Amino acid sequence: MRFPNALFFAALMALSATSAFSQGLTAVRDFSGDFGEDQPLTWSLSARGGYDSLSYEVPSPFLQDFESYYAQGGVGMTYADADPTTPWSMALDLGVIHYLDGIPRYDDTFYNARVAFNIAHQISQRLKISNNFYLTYEAEPNFATGGSTTLYNGQYLYGFNNFNVSYAWSQRFSTTTSLTVDGISYEDEVVSGLEDRLSVLIAQQFSYALSKRTSLAAEYRYRITDYRERDDVDAQSHFALVGVDHAWSERSTGSFRVGAEFFKSDRAENTSPYAEVAYSYLVARQTTARWFGSVGYDSAEIGGFDTRYAFRTGLNVSHQINKRVAVNGGVSYAYSTFDGGAGTDVTEHSLLLSTGISYQMLENLSLDARYSYSILQSDDSLREFDRNNISLGVTASF
């Protein structure tokens, strides 16, 4: 079940197209993109300064505490065209962050480069295709998606692409066929040998509309995951799912799937419950809320264990109080059980809390303050940590 190494990066780039501007949530199968409004081409320049501290319960040569002030700068670009036939959007973000006191094991300077591109095309009244693409080069863990490790492990490249074709066989019955490719590669050789992998997911969905706002769904998926540097944990899963999609309004939608995952790897073979839920709430540009949850087998941080079964959920909310002041907040939580392997089983809880406020000084100049707190509690005390990050920034847009 091995892919050539060259295919790892080629597969991520070959299927070009879209995704939300955050790590691709590969579990939840809503890849329509937000095409409700046109967004003119907008550029932004930002500068930020802050303080970052991370403390492990039991420091080791590979997991060391750090605390440092940092300076950060970046440039971004966004554009969206809500064309009725071919809506599309794109976003680009480039940045650099320098830690004044350095980070043990790594360089003092880290780089961020993120690009997202979403597109859909209505070929006919019955046939629609869409594609979602996201690629990021960064150094920050993402608790929500499980694509990266929970621990701070330096720079990595993560890519995600979903292509799907939908066909309406009648006014009520439709099918959607999709192909998703995602993968991750770390610069650190120790982490890379354990974590670098590529996953391919093929899905076939059958949908029946009970009304204009509510549809029932049945879905089959097949996923294969290949680790680049190891042969002992390559895995495949079959999914049998049912669910419902509901739109409370044009700007409020939800999706739910539940069923069984038939998991098999070189170390284990299990059948377990699988479920996922997603909710999106958009009101003009004043209030935005997104919530998701999923439970199933996870590919990250397997290490010497046979399997990792995880529940993940997250909520992000932003609100424009008035013309000048906006607030935002988010929470991500993951509960994981690691089974088998040479040692005892391990249970982990990870939590990320974030909040921020921004003030529009001028039409194209804003100030903001941010704070985030993350913690990992584990039966393995070597992995436990807590982290605080606070910063002030200024952004100019044009």
C-alpha cells in the first residue's frame, strides 16, 4: 500500500481547486464554499508583536519549554466572484514570525504560506461540479482537524483537495461522487519519519429531498492512508453512513452523518461507530458561526500504538458589534484513546481556547488584540503541556 514519494506532493498539487481558509476539515462532506456575496480584490498588510510561552509537565531533550517575545509580519489577498453559473473564491496569506529568544531544537524564524481556492460550475440544470483546494506551510498545530500533531513540532506542509460531481436524476433524487486527497510532511526528520502520510478518500452519496430545505442521505466511503517512511501502520477504512442535510434559511445550514467505520491496518482490524456534524450560520457580515464535530479513527500521532480513536469538535464565532468594533472567539476540543502497542493504552484530552477584539481606526486601518490558551492532558506525562499566547497587531487593507 505504498505510494512513490514523488506522488506525495504531486497528488496534492495536481487536483487544483478549493476549500475554506482553514485546514481542510476532511471529515465533514460540505465543500460548497461560501459564495453568497462578491468580495472585491482586497490586499492586506499586517504587523504583530506578542508573547508566547509553552510549558511541558516533564521537559525532555525532544520536548522543551520555551517562552519568548516575537515579531510577526504578513501580506494577504482575498477575492470572491458569486457568479450564478461559476462562483469562485481565493485567498492567499504569506507571513514570517521571529522569536527573539528562540525555540529549542528549531530556528528562531518560522514562515507561513497559505493558499485556498474554491470553485463550482453548473454545467446544466442537473449537473454540477466543484473543487476545493487548500495548501499551507506553517508551524502551528491544528487541534480541530487532526491533520497535524498536537505538539509543537516545527514547520510542516499540509495539503487538501476535494473534487466532486453532483447530478440530479429527478427533482428529489440526486447523487454526488467525490475524490479527496490530503497529506502532511514535516521538516523535522524525527517527526517526519513517524507522521508523513498521504490519504485518498472516495465517496458516493445518494440524496433524497423531502422538501426544499431537508434531504435524507446515504453514503459509502473508502479511505486509504499511506505513511511515507513506515510500513507498519498503513490503513484503510470502509464507511457506511446515513444522515440528513437541512437549511433553516439561505444562510443557516447543517449536515449530519452517522454509521459504521470498518477499519483495517497492518496492526489492527476493528468496526466502530462513526459520526460527523457541521453547522454554518452567516448573517450578512455581522455574525458568523461555524460548528463541527466528528468521531472516528485518526491517523495522527499513532507512534507505537495500534489505533487512535478520537472525538473532535470546534466552534468559531465572530460578531461585528458596530462599524468600528468586532469580536471573535473559538474553542476546539479533542478526546483520543490510543490502543495497543508495546505500552499501556493512553487517553488524552486537548483543548484550545482563543478570543480577540479588533478596532477600525480608519477605513483601511485596524488594530486588534488576541489571546489563546491550549492544554494537553494525557496518561503519558511526557506529552502534557499548557501554552499561552497574547499579541497586538495592526492591519492595513486596500
